[in-house]
Amino acid sequence: MQVTVIGAGLAGSECAWQLASRGIQVTLREMKPEKKTPAHETEYFAELCCSNSLRSDQLENAVGLLKEELRRLDSLILSCADATRVEAGGALAVDRHGFARLVTERIAEHPNITVVPGEVTGLPGGEVVVASGPLTSDALAERLQALLGGEETALHFYDAAAPLVSAESIDMEKAWMGSRYDRGTADYVNCPMSEEEYGAFWQALTTAREAEVHGFEDQKVFEGCMPVEVMARRGRETLCYGPLKPRGLTDPRTGKEPYAVVQLRRDNREGSVYNLVGFQTHLRFPEQRRVFSMIPALHDAEFLRYGVMHRNTFLNSPRLLDRYYRLKAEPRISFAGQMTGVEGYVESAASGFLVGVETARRLRGLSPVDFPQETAIGALGLYISNQSVTAFQPMNINFGIMPPLGHRVRGKRNKNAELSQRALKIIDGLRETVLE
């Protein structure tokens, strides 16, 4: 029994690992290091664009539930993330290079996985999982478009990465360490701005020159990953209700909430690198330095990486895929990752997990697990295959795509906590079957 997995991002790596762990021989095709995309820097698998990409680790948050489900079911990605995590309050942040290096090492050491480098321009015969990601090469994208009927099966939207600054270049006399509402440990650098400072910053941000982005326009920006300058253009106070929201942050020097606060989160275990939370951007590099240096604590910031924009491609999955991410017209072909319409790194890993588990079970003559909609893993698979969706758009995991409890619970956090406990009870009951 053999399966070809195309792409060694989070979805492809997770899928290959789950297949191999169940005795399936896997050929993992990855175009790095021979060819890289604009969003990637290293030769490692499962490369992240920023450290806080794995988001909340709290069970009152749906992505926190999804991570816990994957942990309990022996996910490669969650195992490596937990092993390389850095302090980030209630979020799961990782040392990006340490995380990707560990995933790559685990994959390379597995006896059932053969890694074949080089770009894939067509689909091989036999069982195939396409996990080539939002930056699928033009040649493979054209082949997939032809396979899928040449219709409007692939859409595009912006995706972005925030700038990184060195910790030593942050002026801590104009910032303080802390977390919103004092939750968790004081892991964020909070950079306050007065109303006057914010006004000048907003004016500069909304008029700054953007880098050229081929083939895309602002109206196709995906709301979950909106460039900060696009958000700012929607109104002078928009940022103050978004990434610069001061609510719950008290400046210890004044005892008051500032007019606006830019938060920085550590990007590596050592805490020597920080990223600007919510500052995905496609401004020109000199403009990023000019505008972001207007933040008082960053007046002399050393930018270790500027923000970048890159392409994202996804399928019209409800028309094309079933709940196992298999192509309905040709079930030997499955898809995994962001190209299926699951948005986010954790969601991508979850799709790869499900594809790996179910493909292995099918090849071994076992019945599918059928994760129910009450679980985060199941809810994602059912969302992307829901044919009643009229205007399919990428989706992060959220409690809104899971069934309600059926009884009233006071308080959103309490309700979400009960939804998570319900899901984890189901996951614990399925664990033995999933791992066989």
C-alpha cells in the first residue's frame, strides 16, 4: 500500500506522518529546497510565517479545542509545537525555525516515508494527497484546474505576514510588558500611543505606498488576514477597535488606558525577536520602516524582516470534496490544507490529520471514523463539504459551525468551555479506534 503526498507544509507533513504510522508507504514530494515560494525562507518542512500563528491554547476558544483534539490523537504537528513552544500568555507560540526543523527531522527519520525533492507539475497515478498549499505552483495549479473541469474552482485572496523587530531595539522606556486584563504571564510588549501620535500614524499609514501585488485587488482581501493599511482605510478609529485596541491594557506609568496600543509578541524561544501583532502588510519596505517607526517605542526599531504579501488559492470544496477531503469525482485523489478552504495553520494540520487517518483506514479495509460535527476536526470536514453553502469562503474553526449544546449556559466562556468538554469526551471515546 502506497500513497503520494504532494507538499510538506503542515497539512502534508501531518498527513504523511499519520499514513506512515499506520503502515502505509508514503512518497512525500516537496519542491524545497530546489524551489521556494515568496513566503518561505528555509529548506525545512512545515515552515511558519510568524510565531503566533497557532493562536489561542484555551479551551474557551475553538482553535484551542482543535489543538487539544489533535494532541489527544497523537498529532505530529502538535507534538512538535509543544516541544518548541515559547511563552505567549494563553496562546501557543513556537520558535519558528526550531519547530520546522523538528518536523523535518521526524519526517526524515520515519522508515515508511521517502522524501523526493523537486517541483511536481502533474498528478501521479495511484493514491494521491494534494497538500501543495496556498502557493501551489502555476504548473500544478493549471493541471488541477484541468482536472476539475476548468470552471471557477479556484479563488484567490491575500495572505500576509507581519514585520519582525529585534527585542533590543524596542524602547522599553516607552513600552511595558503585560497581557490584556493581566491574563496569563506578561508576555506582550505594549507600545502605547496618544491620540495625537495615533492620528499622525494613521494618516501616514493610509497614504503610504504599497508594494506591487500581481493579479489581486484590495476588495479580495480575506477578512481573517487583512493588511493593516487596508483596515486603516476603513475609518480613522477602525484600528482602535482591532489590533490597536487598548481595552484591558493599563499603562503602569499613568494608571490609565492609552488611546491606542500596538502589541508585540515574541517570535523565538530566546525572546530576541518580536512581531507586530495584527500588522500584516504589503507596504513597500522603506514605507514600512518610515510608518512603523512612528510608533513611539519603535522609533529606532531594527526590522529583521519586513511584512510580505503572498497569493492564496483555494477550491470550491463543497462542490468538489466529501467530508474526508476526497475528490468526489475521483476518490483516489484527496486534498489537504488551506487549498481546501480551511483557514489557518492549525486547521490545515487538522485536515491533513483527517486525510491521513481516513486514507489509511480505507486502504486497510477499515470503516471510516466519521468524526461528528460536535468535534472541531469533524466540524471542519463537514463545513468544507457542505453543499448548502452558497458562497464558499475559507473558514477558521469556530464554535458557530458546531451544533449548540441544547441547553442554556450563562456566559459565553462557560458555554464554549462546555462545548469543548463535549467534544473532548467524544474524542476520548474515539481515540482507540483512530489510533488502530
